[in-house]
Amino acid sequence: MNADDRLIVALDVPNLLDGGKIVDALGDTVSFYKIGLGMLTGGGLALANELKEKGFKIFLDMKFFDIGATVEKAVAGISQYNFDFLTVHGDPHVVRAAVAGRGNSCTKILAVTILTSLDREDLDDALIKSGNLSDLVKERAQNAFKAGADGIIASPQEAALIRALPEAVGKLIITPGVRPLGSVLDDQKRVTTPAEAIKNGADHIVIGRPIWDSKNPRKAALKILNELKVV
């Protein structure tokens, strides 16, 4: 695959048939796909395996969160497939368990800081401690890195703050909440454009609906990739 793998296309559709149609429409323009919980019961793991065997890179977005023993077992089971990325929540005990479960697999453990669909009001409703949201993201990123995370999932608005951390040296930053200019925000609240996200320190950007929900997914993807060429 020669495509620019800084772009990860989120296959946030109900089942593997819909996901396969998107992959076919995009062809060789995209080499990296994210498959998450929304497709899990619709054949998501089967599609992930199929795409991996065809040479695509796979980001399995499961956001595991449970007691350490359960997370470790779940990650051990997933890691046998050698997917490229796997997400867990950024709580240190979860990250440590995931790293232990990963073992010698090449799967990189990515820790979720604070979901890009949330703002301070949402955190208040969830009884999350007070403070500036960006500061909390930065603190959670530090703790996750110390616990052994290979990378962080964070809003592109916080990517620069995380990239500046000493603990972030050699680590990955993956940013959802990226929207090309003129796109509908949908349920995202902390967003930037693709180029801005990379300039802020992101290694990969995750984009779904603006690509596969467009009239011409391939053209939409190529427009984003062209924007990344100048970064």
C-alpha cells in the first residue's frame, strides 16, 4: 500500500457489507481503516481480518474499560490478530493491563484521553473533576504514557499540548474530530481541519462521515490527501 497512511478512514457503519462498499469505493487511495464498536456485531472483526490479510492497516477502536484482569484477557485475545492499533480508555490501570495483554504482539495500545464529542459541560454531568478541559487531557495523556501507552487519542485542538510533553517523545498522537473546511461537525465539538491537526503534532487523523457520506468518497479522500501533501 503506497497511500498516505496519515489518513485513517473510520468505517463507522452498521455492518461489514456497508464497510466493504466504502473500501471498494476508495480503492487504492486509502491504506488505513478504523473499525469500531458500531460494527462489532455486524461482522466488524471479520472485515478487520479480511482487510488486514489484503495488506491494509487496521485500527480497532474498542475503547476497552474494565477491571485490569478483564482488560488484559480481552487485549490478549485481540492481539493474536496483530491489528496495528487498539484503543483502551486512558486510566492507568486499564493501560497497564492492556500492555500486559498485548504481550509480544505488534499491536500498539492507544489510550483515549477525553472523547472529542465531549466538552466541559459534559464532564460536569459525568462528575469529572473541575478544571480546564485541555489541562485534563494533558494530565490524562501524561498518566497514560507513564503507564506504557504507545500513543494517545485526543482532539486535534490538544495535539500540540501533548506533543510538547517530555513523555510524548517517540509516542503516537491520533486525532479524531477532524473536519475538512465546509464539513458538517455532526457530534464533534473540538475540531480542526486535517492540515491543522498534523501541524499541531498529530501522526494520524481519523475521518469518517465527511468521506464515506459524500456523493463521491474517493474524491473526498483525495481532497484531504492533497491538503496533507503541503504539511
